[in-house]
Amino acid sequence: MVNKITSLAEYFQKYNESVANPEGFWANIAESHYWHKKWDKVLDWNFEGEGAPDVKWFVNGKLNITENIFERNMFMRKDQVAIIWEPNDPKEPEVRLTYGELFEKVKQFANALKKLGIEKGDRVAIYLPMVPELAIAMLACARIGAIHSIVFAGFSASALADRIIDAEAKLLITSDGGFRGAKSIHLKNIADEALESCPSVKNTIVLHRTNEDHVHWVEGRDIWWHDAIKGVSTENKAEVMDAEDMLFILYTSGSTGKPKGVVHTTAGYMLYAEYTFKNVFQYSDGDTYWCTADIGWVTGHSYIVYGPLLSGATSIMFEGVPTWPDAGRFWDIVDKYKVNQFYTAPTAIRALVAQGDQWVKSHDLSSLKVLGTVGEPINEEAWRWYHDLVGKGRCPIVDTWWQTETGGIMITPLAGITPTKPSLATLPLPGIQPILVDPEGNELKGNGVEGILCIKFPWPGMLRTTYGDHQRCYTTYFAAYKGLYLTGDGAKRDEEGYYRIIGRIDDVINVSGHRIGTAEVEDAINQHHKVVESAVVGYPHEIKGSGIYAYVICEDLSDKEQATIEDEIRATVTKFIGPIAKPDKIQIVSGLPKTRSGKIMRRILRKIGEGDATNLGDTSTLLDPGVVEDIISGAKVEV
Ligand code: WTA
């Protein structure tokens, strides 16, 4: 078993050890895992040069991640609950799956996948709501060496198709529909629309969830989940994988172009998910842990499924939303299951702050030991509310900074060990070597500095490539500063050496903790036939952290068109990406601030979106400085 750090002194000792001898440090942790064959070498790496990035952990090691979840834990935990599933509707009964039961289901579904011809290395797209079958499907893929690519069930048909096409998935696993609060979403219809442009998909497995009356069916392609497993054996031997075989692809947004498929591999990801889960949350045997994320995002991958299950934890999976049937839902669930560790996003906290304290005060919450946040910077007010009201001042808050690309948590307090400060992610985990640089790439040494956050040494959970386009991985993350992984975030190191994450320094917006690329939203807006050009920026939003502000140039609009254009633009974005990317504010403008070379000066648009026109910087290089005045006078915020 992976040991936990238990004191601050031990943290510093481990940290120093991990920097002095990273290979020894990680090899020692890997010793506690189940391997078919151990590695020949702990690490081979290069962030620069031919083929870079080239990162290999546990070279030539052979294993299967599901054997490390099941076979390794089975002796002790066969009858222990692995997953508690809380349905959207509190009147529906919950589901508890023990390690033994989950194992049977995973093996059976793995065999069902094999029967459909899915083999090691094949890509399987999964588009499911938050139901236990989502975890079963992903683990079954891992069991047979198929690469899962989970697509958040809030994405549109077009966004789903893009991801399926890029990964050339052979199979899609979906459901008739999904429940979210008072709504139900007809996922199968969306999937059918997506599949019109996805020739690689040979079969669809469809789970019964919402019992939709009329489920459109393609004979020969579509199979009900319950039919796919009917009479299928639960005997299954795990596929033996290389340490560096792909485990999954997860698409994420960047500054430019379409979302990229971040690739994680087997051994390194496994180690990192388990090590970080245990240490950050200080999970102890018998605890009940709940992460409110959706498995469609990386947080759900690493901290609902892989990290907790590798650690033999009891992990709650919640199908619904924080405010339905009322704003006390989170706290109902905490009390119902006596949750010990609770992990959520600042946007959810802010949304609940706005609903009033009574929803929290009417609950016991005495089971809570640790509170966590992830996804965006947490403002001090939300931190204090979380700490004082939810945690009653006795639960440490772990403000965990990390990314889809990092596979697991990177900078964070260790619960109850690292002294915390509101809004600071504090210190790097052992094995993580952050560095702050100025825009020219010079290291900012010492404390009390602010710069661009990079990482200078590989860690096991890091991405290995972007699917189908290795060069893009290099260009996005390693080209800016030689020898460093570029996170895309700005950060401050305070006088004590604690990190405060300031936020993205590129054209990525963090909307309610979801990463959205401005270029993607612009591309979607530009699909509207009346739109000539658009520019999208983030602006401060009380609940979402950042909202989306779109400045749009349209062809001549009639009065009638003017009345509906904003709604139509929002509908277009919903169609091409999904409701999460809908602009909050749309301003129709006659021109955009462009330099003589045609580049949009987003800095100016961001400032206006923030409501601050006092300090727009040098506008003399603009082709037409007059547009700035026009934009300010029509701005959708008070400037
Ligand atoms: C932001 C989510 C401040 C950051 C796990 C990062 C945070 C992006 C924090 C990654 C935090 C995540 N404090 N900012 N504790 N955690 N971020 O890929 O901008 O969806 O680059 O991964 O979220 O988002 P992603």
C-alpha cells in the first residue's frame, strides 16, 4: 500500500527526497503495486529535441490498472462498498456496489466489449450521464486494454462527433437519456445525430436510464446494454499492458483550434492518481469520500474513479445538481452517507452562498473532516464561507491546483498537515517541481514573485502526447520555454513560498470551472449566417468565476433580426459546442480593435469586459482607434 505523509516535517523530507532522487522516490511507491513484470528503468525523458516530449515511466513494466483496483484489493475489500451511487431524484433508491460486485460487472462488461470485437488499443467513446455504468464502462475498457474517451454528456452532437472522429472510435456507449435536476436530456438522439458523421463507429451500446418512449434505433448497429451482457460470463483475465500503453484520451480546450485529445498512459497515471488521492485528502480506511465532479471531466476520472478505487476507498457518485430539488441537496447527501471528505468546485460554492446560509445551517455535517476545491481560483469570500459555515472552522480546505494534462493534483495543501491560507494552493506535492518565469523565460527566483507557471521535471501523471498529433503537444506545452512544461496559468509565490494561482494567461476561459477556448466559441458564433466576425473574452462573473463576453460583427440586420440575433447566436453556440459555452453577454459591434497587421487586440476587449476603460494601454497601433470608443459606448457592462 502507498504510505501517507503524516506531518509537515515528513512532507518537507519527502519533497526534498523526491527532488534529489525522483526515480528512487517513485520506484519506491510503485513497489506497492501489482506488476506482471517490473520495469527495467524508472524514467526516460526529454522535453526538447527530436520527438519531444518523450516521457516514459517504468520502462518495459507490464501491468493492468484494474488488477490494481480489484485483484490487489479483493482479499481485504470484497464486501466493502466501492461506489455509492446517489440518483438525481432523492426518492429513487441509491445503489451500493461492493468491490466484489463492481468487479463482476466490470469483467462481464469487458467480455461484452470483446464479443463486439473491441480489442486492445481500440478507442471507445463514452457519452453517458453520471450512472454507475459509466464507471463500469471505463474500467471494462481498461480491463481489456481499450482506450476510453469519455465525452461530458452536456456536449452537443457536433462536439461529440468531433471527438469521436479525432479518436476514430470504434464503439460508442451511451444511454437513452439522462436526468439533471428537473430536466431530462435525450442523449441517444444527440448521439444519433453525431454518428451521422462518424464512419469509424461500428456499434452503439445503449443503456436504459430514462426509459424514453421512442428510442430511435439503428438495427445492426445499436445494442441495449442489458442485451449486450445477457448470458455473458463474468470470468475475465486482464489484458497485460505496457506501462506506457494508452489508458485514456480526454479532450480539453486550449487557446487555438479544436479541443485536443490529452493522452494518459497506464502505470504513471495509476501511481499518480492513487498517491495524490491518499495524501491530499488524507483518506483513511473506512472513510466515505465524495467528489461532486462529473466523470466527463478529468476531476471525475482521477478523483471519483481511479484514485479512490485504487486506494480501496468508498467513493460517492452523484447524478444530479447542487440545487435540485433544493439548495440543500449537497448537505442532504453529506448527512445521508456521513461523508468524510468532500471535494467540489468554487463555482458550486458561490452558487450555494447566493442561496443563503440556512441550507447549510439546517444540516448536521459533523462527519466532514476535509473539504476540497478544484477547477478555478477560489475567492476569499467563498473560501471563508466554505471553511466557517460548511466546515464549522474545523475542516482543513485543500485548494487543489491541477489540469487535465497533469493527470492529478500538483499544488495543494495536504489536509490537516499544510497550514492553509485562503485562496492559496500552497505547496507542490512531492515529485512536482514548479518554476515561475517571466515572458522571456527567465526564471524568477526567490519568494514574493509573480510569473508564468511552468514545471521543470516530469512526474508520472503527466500527459504523454495529444492524440494523433504529437507535434501539437510539443507546440502547445513545450515550445514556449525550452525544457519546461507550460501550464498556461499565471501564479504568484508569496513570501513564504506558497503559490497563489492567478488564472489563465492564454485564451482559455474558466467558466464555472470548465475550460473553454475563446477560438472554439468564436468558430461556433461564426457559423451563424449573419455573423461576419467575432471576438470572445472572459470577464469576471460572480458565480461562474468567468463569464463569456462576445463582441460580434454582423451583416446588416433588420429590426426583426436585431431583436432575435442574440438568442440565435446563443442557440448556434449550443448547437456546435453545448450550453456550457453560451456567451453570457453579446455585444453587436461595427468593428473590432485590430492592429494594422489584422490582429485583434483582445487585451482591450478584456479591459472593456471588466468594465475598466481607464487603462487600455497603447491604442496607437490600432488600424481604427475610433472603434474602441464605439465599443465602450455600447458595452454590456458599466464602463
Ligand atoms: C484552473 C481541472 C486555481 C487552472 C482539474 C488550470 C485552478 C485549469 C485550480 C485546468 C485551483 C484548476 N486554483 N485555478 N485550485 N484548479 N484551476 O483541465 O486555470 O479542466 O489551468 O482541470 O483550471 O482545468 P482542467
